[in-house]
Amino acid sequence: MTNPDIERKAAANMAKILTAMCVRNTMLEDMHAGIVPITHTGDYSDVRIIDANGTELSWDQASKINDADMKILMKTIVDRLYTFFVQGEDPRFEQTVDYYRRCTLQWDEPEPEIDPTLKRKT
């Protein structure tokens, strides 16, 4: 492997570890644990929601997370990322990192292209 290949592999591994440690097992899991509605079209355009006021919405019109929950989710992720970076050199913490690394061994690799929303602006 060339040096850029090694760097990309290391970055891919770190991205998966950070995701497992800092995003998984948050309130996102609670949202994921709900009942998934049945769709016959495959894109949920046939799924309807009726709110407490009787307003009917299509699935794609409905927010899937409210502002308060989004704030909690973002704060949890920031706190976990902070913890990761502060404890990064602690040998005891490295055991935790290694556990999460093993949890991600079967995960898909990241897409090879840089995500355009985070791409450097020229």
C-alpha cells in the first residue's frame, strides 16, 4: 500500500470508530427502535400521518425529530467527541477504542470521494 492508501484506510477506520463511539447508542437508537410503517411504493409516499389537530401529512412532509431532541442529540455527540479527544492518549481509554474498532470490522467502508458538504472551498 502507498502512503496515501494507508492514510485513507486509517481515516476510514477512525471515522467508523468515532461513529460507533459517539453517534451509536444515543437517543438516535430510541428513534430507530419505533415501529416502521408499511409502504407499498417503497418510498413511503403512500404513508400518511394524522397529527393531534387532525392535520394529515405525508411521511416525507413530517419531521422525524423535534428541535429539543435534535439539541439533545447534538449535545450528546459533541460531549462524546470531546471525551474521545481529551482521553485519546490514555492507555485505559485505548482499550475502549479497540472494543469499538472491533465492533466496526463488518461495517461498510466510507465512499472514496470526499463528502461535498465538507469539501474544502477554494
